[in-house]
Amino acid sequence: MKNILTVFVSVILVGVMVGCQSVGTVASNEKGNHNLKMSITVSESSTWYLGAEHFSKEVAEKTDGRIKIKLYANEQLSAGDPAKGVEMLLKGSTDLSYHSPIIYSVFEKRLGVITAPFLFKNLDEADEKMHGEGGEALKEILSENGIEPLGFGESGFRQVTNNVRPIRNPEDIEDLKVRIPGIKMYMDLWRELDADPTAMAFSEVFTGLQQGTIDGQENPIDVIKSSKLEEVQKYISIWNYSYDPLILGMNKEKFDSIHPDDQKIIKIAAENANKYQIKISREKEKQQMRELKASGMEFVYPTDDEIEVFRKASEKIYDNYESEWGSDLLDTFRK
């Protein structure tokens, strides 16, 4: 009888504990105060940061200050390492971030598809895919990986600079020592173009160009100008070889813990912030290109036919990476 009573009491206690846990879950889903941390890879003067600031202010305003988002520029929370920054978001050590899919592809190879070489000719083509089926497919992949996708900002098309010669065709790239992101796909691409690529840390690029350790590098216009590379680079080719959007992501577990009404506020604020960031980014790029020209950089604009030669020279990358990206996903962006 004593043993039966013990079991009965234990069952009651377990029930009470489960009941308490359920109540706790409900309580965490009530409107409340949240202090969130958001990481941005680049500096406070960047359009990335300005977009994040727009987002943070709108969320605070619409929630009467209940939800505060503190911004951390220059990967302060990850000791300057963007890959660590994405890892922290995935683990919930940070709550939100603006990161490039180039960095996400370290953890989820399928996300590398959006930066595939010569995927888009111009921003109109990129916009069509990112605002349509392609963007939705990327969001699904992010959700599968524990990230609540809050839309896309923009870093822009990546252009190439160098000190040796104007680049108009693959022959012009041969044997050039070019600094690239430390991602295998980029390394394979530049080797396919017969360049001599290196994955030098970006903090060392200016000195490397200045001393001739490397001949060139590739980045969006904003990075080129904000890093003052016009002081150590002569030629720039506007060839739009790799499109680099931004992912505004939130740790999904954290997002799901917030009241549905506040979730809606966050989503709307994110949409507004992304639109704002893209707008000012494109405006800033036009101004920066004028400033780079005024500084003496020689701008090279390969023709459509010349770009097509680069595109064909890059086809092997698609053959080699289709299995990683997924043929259906790749077709979504190429059709």
C-alpha cells in the first residue's frame, strides 16, 4: 500500500511539474520586454548599420520600448570573425544579424547558390529572383537551419580591381594574384580563370596591394571605396560577376518565443529596413563610383559579348557545384 501511495504521489508531482512547464511556455509567449543583440559585419558608417538602425528604431517605437535591439558593428561579438558571427546566431548567443550568404554557405552549402558566378546580369534580374520564387526558396532553407528569415538587404555586385591591366576577358586575369573570400567556390572559380587566388584576411589587403604582395582584389563598390583601395589600385572592371545580398536573420527559437503581435511588428519593421538599406546602398554606390573616377581609377566596362565569354568560362563551376546547391534550387535562379 505504501508503494502504491508513493507511485501515486510521484505521478501527481510529475503532472504538476509538466503543468508548470506548460504555464511557463505560455507566459514566455505573452507580450513582454526583450533586450535583443544584433550583429553587423561592417562599420557604423555602412548602409548595413544604417539599415539595422532603422529596424531597431521602428521596433522600439512600435512596441513602446518593450523590445530593444542593441547593435554591434564590426563583428564585435565574434572577435571580427563573420563565420563565428553566423555560428553565434545559429546557437542563439546573438538574436539577430545582417550577414552575407557567402558566410552562411560555410554552414549551409545550398545558400552559396545566390553568389554563383554571372548568375545575374544586372540588379533588375537580381530583384526579380530575390522578390520571387528564388528568395522564398532561400527563406525556406534558412528556416530549416533555425533562422527566422526577415528578408534581404544588399551588399551589391562584386567587382574586381587590380594594378596590372584592364580586365575585359579571361586572358586578362591569367596569373594575376587576386585576393578573394576564403570560400571554396570562389577559389575554384578564380583558378578556373587561370588566376593566382589567395584567401588573405581583408584587414591585410590594403598593405598587400600597396606592397605588391597581391595584384588585385574583388568586392562591392562600397567596400572598395570605404577601404580607400583607390589609393593602391589603378583599374576597376564593372562586370557584376557575383551578386551579394544580405540576410536579415533572427534566431528562430528566440523569434518563436515572442508574442505573435510583436512578431508581426518585427517582420514589418524588417521589411521597411531592408527597403531602406537597399535604397541608400544603391544611391551611395553611384556617388562612390563618381568619387573613385575622380580619384583617378580607370573604369572598365566589359561588353555583353565579353561578359558572355566569362560566363562560359565559369560553366564548370555550375557543373561541379550543382549537387551541393541542388539542381531544383539552381534552376529556380537560372530559368
